[in-house]
Amino acid sequence: MGQLAESITSDLLTELETEFDAIGGEIVGDIRDAISVPVAYQRGRVIRSKPGEPPRYETGNLWRHVLMEVTADRSEMTVRLDVYVDDDAAPYGLWLETGTVHMDERPFWLPAWERWADRVPPLLIPSPR
């Protein structure tokens, strides 16, 4: 690849990183907004979310551990956006999302992705493999 092509490719990847970073921040914000409704208290009893609703904010641990990462691989000419819950810090995120045998789901992840699906067109760039 010539010097001009390398420069253009580098500039394009940098622009994509910036765009993905902005989009990722908005998606994280959307997910965090969904789980920002605080638990309620009634007669000393904690009122948490109902099945099918996003989990309510109680300790803030799940909220703090909805994260994102943008990774560019210049050798492969790819940019990747990962939005995730840190499983080490909040291992119950998946259980809330999908439910368990003892608890119905409290989805917060899939609804956010569904809201974003129309706004973020898939960028599928085939790998030269």
C-alpha cells in the first residue's frame, strides 16, 4: 500500500474510532438511563422492578459497570465497538437480562439495542481472508 493510501486509511480508521466512540457513549447512556429508576420503599419494604421492566437502581453497581470499548486494528483495517457489562464486577447482569429459574427477566440490554438498531446501520466490511 502506498503512502497516500496508508494515510487515507489511517484517517478513515481514526474517524470511525471517533464515531464509534460517540455512538458507544450514547448507547451506554441509553442503557444507564433505563436502569436509573431508583428502587422505591413502601412501609419499610424495598420495591424493585416488575418482570419485564429494567432493573431499578439500588446500589449503582450495575449502572457503573455498563461499559464500552472501541478497538481499531490497523493491520486488519477494522474498528470494533463493544458495549458490555463487566461480568467480574456485576456478574448478575446476565441473570437480570435473561431471567433465571427463580426470577423473571428484567431486560435492559436488548431493549437498548432494539432502540438503536434503526439508528446505527450495520457496517459490514468483509475481511480479506
